[in-house]
Amino acid sequence: MPFLASRLDRIKPSPTLAVTQKARELKTAGRDVIGLGAGEPDFDTPDNIKAAAVAAIRRGETKYTDVDGTPALKQAIVAKFRRENGLSYTPDQVTVGSGGKQVIYNAMMATLDPGDEVIIPAPYWVSYPDMVLLADGRPVSVACRENSRFKLRPEALEAAITAKTKWLILNSPSNPTGAAYTFAEMKALTDVLMRHPQVRVLTDDMYEHLVYDGFRFVTPVEVEPGLYDRTLTMNGVSKAYCMTGWRIGYAAGPKDLIKAIAKVQSQSTSNPSSISQAAAVEALNGPQDFIAAHNAVFKERRDLVVEMLNAAPGLACHRPEGAFYVYPSCAGAIGKTTPQGRTIASDDDFVTYLLEAEGVAAVQGSAFGLSPFFRVSYATSTELLREACARIQRACAALI
Ligand SMILES: Cc1ncc(COP(=O)(O)O)c(C=O)c1O
């Protein structure tokens, strides 16, 4: 009898965390490596948020809290949804977990039975399919090509829906492409969903605040209030508030689903850190002006990276609406040979070549379900990005 459970054979360790780890190891071993794999802002958590955490410790808020969030944080989340998205929820429609990742995982554990299908537009955040698999569901990946700016088309959604479809997972702005849906694009999708009442929507709005050039973010229920009773609107403080290490994510939706998510959490991790919850209250209720300041820097970096990558022979890079990623095509490098005599047959080969030849760590498109591309995170300093893109240009020019 094998010791490890067979369910582990269905999944792989997170490839994005693996790249970050590999870059760290090479750096420790003395190699000059620039990591473009990180999914977190390089900015520090704002001081007012840190101070709120310290104050919570001093007040003695260091004990267990309610399993799925303190009343104060739930109130702050209710206010956030009303203020920013025009959505009306009560505290018992809100759940808080240790990161957005846990909220999605719990939602899958709480709702999927063997054979239930979950539609996941590709390229996707690496964890969605594996979470579905761990919960005994069946991920149904729908390719969203470059010519639709990596966005799900209504006819592709319609074609993917079956009697077994339980969820559609939407992520806008997207990790890994940065693509975000306009109101009209989202409405075209919600129109399809209105024709299929058995399909629930999990909308991952984690990158809501990271949009550029005046882009207006929308979330499905805001566009189609008719979806209110079957949508889980997920968000968190990790990205916009530079709080990846604090581990707070949240969601709002129908009461029965919220209760089921709390049940899973009550038998696994219990409440998220009491101190992080106090910090998240300050993040949501406190000053928001630093977000615009960060976005100005991110936009500048996005434009720099897009220009420099488009100047690299064999690469083609779109200019996305948001997040801090670009997803360039390396189709023009496939079939070429490296100066060391190795053929580039896939995006896996391409990123391995970038790392070995020039010490640049990016993530292969195969990890996100759409090849031949690679993901570059521009959540790193402008000088490092400039240097990394110059190295990528050099590596591409050296291919024969
Ligand atoms: C699309 C997307 N959703 C969810 C998460 C999870 O965020 P958290 O750090 O809150 O668990 C991430 C983090 O990388 C992400 O990129």
C-alpha cells in the first residue's frame, strides 16, 4: 500500500513558486539572476497598515477569532463592495480566509462532487485546475487566444457548458496575461450565463485595483445583477495593498455557500491570523491614495517591458490592461538553435535557455495552459527590468 495518497498524483507543485525558488537558489549559489517570476509587488506594506497590526497586538487581539473573519473585517469588506463595486452584501454573506487562495480552495472543496466540471479559461492562474482536481472535480480548460487578447469569447463559453458544469472561474485582470474585461465584454459573457442557471461564477478580482490607462474594472454581478445569487465574488488585500505575506483574502456570495466554506475552514485552518485581519481592516478603511502612486510606476514598467520585448527578435508582446504581468509569444524562437547547439522546441526550453544563458527567470506558458508563451512579472525595480529585458533581447538575438 503506497504511503502517499493517490490524489497527489493528479496535481503538481505550483510551477510559479518553483521558478521563484530556483532563482533564489541560483542567487544564493552566487549566480547573477534576475527573477521575473514573482507574483507580488516589490513595494512595502504601507506604514498605516503595519501600525494597525502593531496596535492590534498591543490591544491583545492575539487570540482565535470567528472562524471566517472578525465582525470588524466583515464590515470593512461589506463597505468595500458597496463603495467600489456598487454591490450590497450583509456580513453573513462574507467569508475571510488565509489568502484568496484558501477561499477558492475552500469553495471547490465545499461544492464539487466527482465528475462536476469547472470551466477555466486558459491561460489561467496555475492553481485553479489543481484545486479542482484535489476536490475531485474536472477542470475544463477553454483556450483564449492572442487574437481575442487572451479573453474568453461568449461562443467559446457557450460551447464549453454541459449539464455537469458547476462553475465558471473568471479572473480579470488576469494572471498571467494582464487582460481585463470591459463592461461590454463582461456583459456578453453574463448573457450566456443567464441562459444556463445551473452554472455558478467564481470571479477572482484579486487584481481589481491594478489597471492602467483609465481602464474601468467591472465584476460580473455589477454588470448582471441577475447573477447575484450564484456568484462568489472573491478578492483580497495581497496585491493592491502589498500584503502577500499577511495572508488575507475574502469573498462574498450566497449565504448557504458562505456557510459551507466556513464549515471547511472550521475543520482545517480555523480563522486567518487575528493580527492580519486587523491590518486588513485598516487597508480597506484607510487611505487609498498609494494605490494610484504604485499604478503610475507599474504602468511605466509595463510600457518599458512591452517595448523592449517587442524589440527582441522572435518575440511578440501585447499591451495588457492590468495586473503586473505580460505574456509574450515566443513562437518566433521555436525551432531555432542556441549557441550551445540545443534546439528550442517549446516554451519550457525557451525559459530554460533564458535562465542558463542570461540568468533571467521567467515562467513557461505551458504552466498556465497556453503555449508557446512565457510570463514576465514586472513587479520588480525599473532598473532590474531594463537589464532583464536587455538580456532577453541578447538571448533572442543569439538564436540561430
Ligand atoms: C489570480 C490570482 N488569484 C488568487 C491569488 C491568491 O492570492 P493570495 O495571496 O491572497 O492567496 C493569486 C496570487 O498569486 C492570483 O494571482
